[in-house]
Amino acid sequence: MKWLYIAIGGAVGSLLRYAVEGGIQRMAPGSFPWGTMSVNVLGCFAIGLLAGFFAGPQLVREEVRIGLTVGLLGGLTTFSTFGLESFNLANGGELRLALLNMFVSCGLGFSAVWLGYRMAERWYGV
């Protein structure tokens, strides 16, 4: 059942990302990726809200929790998971690991995009 909840949530999250990101970007001035940033921040807020809710006394089926976090928010943006994992490290007293996660993930992510693009330029004449 978990896989079904994840699949349905992921489909809905992906459609939401496409709609929200595109809508905001069309209204935004300039070339800054306002749509992507907005979706990432929205996803981080939503996963924080859900994590706080799930940490409370409410009984929520595991399938629903996974469907919302991994499925819906994973389809919306994996940045929300990155934000929650960094928060959990900091909240658990591991601020150095949280900062390491943030800087290394962003730095390596950018570097990987750069490397992949440069390789495609060489191989495919992009």
C-alpha cells in the first residue's frame, strides 16, 4: 500500500510543481528562478508543518505519512526533504553536520550540474 500512496502523492506533487512553478515564473520579473525557489520554500514549509503534526499525539497511518512526505512533497520538491534532514540534524544538536549537509549538498549539486553540462557539450556539441 505504501507504494500506491507514494505513487499517487508523487503524481499530484509533480503536477502541483509544474503548475505553481510555472505560474509564479510567468508573473516574476527577470531571469531569477522565482518559481523554483517558491516551490522549494513552500515544500520546506509543508514538510516542517507535517513533521511537527506527525510528532504530536495524532495517530496517522504510516502509508498516509509516507504518501504525503515522500510522495506528494517528493513530487513537489526533494528540497523539502533536504531541508527537513538539515533541520533534524540541527534540532538534534548536530549543527555542524546540518551546515555540512547544506554546504556540501549545494556545492556538490552545483558542481555535478556543471560537470554534466560540460560533458554533454563535449560529447554532443551542446
